[in-house]
Amino acid sequence: MNLLIDMGNTRIKWAIDNNGQLIVGQALVNQQLNRQQLIDLWGKLIKPQAIGLSCVSANPLLTLVQSVILELWPENEIIFVKAQSRAFGIVNAYQYPEKLGTDRWLGLVAARQNYAIPACIVDCGTAITVDLLAADGTHQGGFISPGLTLMKRALAQGTDALPFNQAHYPVAPADFTEAAIYAGTLCSAVGLIAQVLKNQTKTMQLILTGGDAELIAQQLTLPLVLDADLVLKGLAIVLRDQS
């Protein structure tokens, strides 16, 4: 059994890989996370054979997670996954391959092994990332945009009159500000994805993951696959190879 941990900007997702069967645990909200919560969750697990961790940017909770792992399984080494220039059938497009976000790299790895390619992988999280994967496994680069909540916060923080609101409204021309912001930010995300695909010369399998994936998918008129666990699936593939 391997323990998989995906530390994002908003949530920590985790799963166990039990001989190829992925069992996804309860996602943890970063702002609410505490030491006892992790001990209560992971202390019930049998000792993992390997522990793989993906962490985007300088996550302030990384030290906490590491200390809990050390307390529970002092003999286990944590395998920190980083993007590579070429591995698992993927050729990284980045000039400096290690600069590609680990979550994006793992999404490419999982898409390569689980879906038909060419593919367009969209992670709808704190940031919206779009990555293009050719039929031969060559990463063709990508796009990064603020996520839905980040767009709303930017409007609220950058203006005096526009409020921050997480309520849902119809996606239509609105007659009050909160609904207009909701529709505008959602249409921005949808428009990004549609424009990227429109500019491709070949039909691509569209794969959506991340916290807002289902919400954005509802507004797209394109064939797509929703896979909430895409990054964890990629992490499982990488860890099986290294352990």
C-alpha cells in the first residue's frame, strides 16, 4: 500500500494505492487543517510501503504534513515528485522542465496512461491551468489563468464597489452585481477553454479536474471527461515506478 498526498493551494487531497486500486480519502481544507486531524485520519492506516507527495509552490502546511508523517512512520522516506524533462511517455515542453507545476506534470502522466490522446487537460482549481498533450506524448505547453474564486477576490480587492460572493446564480445577463460577477468569471473560464481548443488543428480529448471542474463543465458544450482524481492517479503511477 502506498500513501499519495497532493498538496494544493486550497486543499490537500490524499489517497492510498492498494495494488493498483485507488482509494481516495477525505479532502482537507488548508485553512482548517490541524495536526490532530491528520493524525486521526492517517493514524488508522497500515504502514505504507512508500509515501509520495506533490506540493505546488511554497505550501506553508508542508512542514506540518512532514512532521505528522515522521511521527506516524519514522522509517518511511517521503518521495517528493517533481516534473521531469522526459518520463512516463511524456516529453516536457518547458525550457526548464522542473518549473512545470508538479500537479500539471502528474495530470499529463495520468492522461497519457488513462485516456486517448491527443488531449487537453484543464485543472480548474485556485488557478486554471490548461495543458496540451500530443498523440505521441509530447507536451505542447499550456496556459494559466486565475481560478473562479481568485477572479472574484481580485475584483473585490481591486475595486471599492464590487463585493466578494460565493453564491451561485444563473449564467445569463444579470440585473444585480453579484450575479453579474458570477456569470462573468464563469464565462471567462469557459471562454479560455473553448478558445484553446478552437485553435487546435486536431480534435483533442478534453479532461477536466480540480475543485471547480464540474461547475465549469456544466457550461461547456464540448465532449469532455471529468476526473476529480487525475493528479492522484498520476502520483500513483510515478510512485509505483520508484518504489
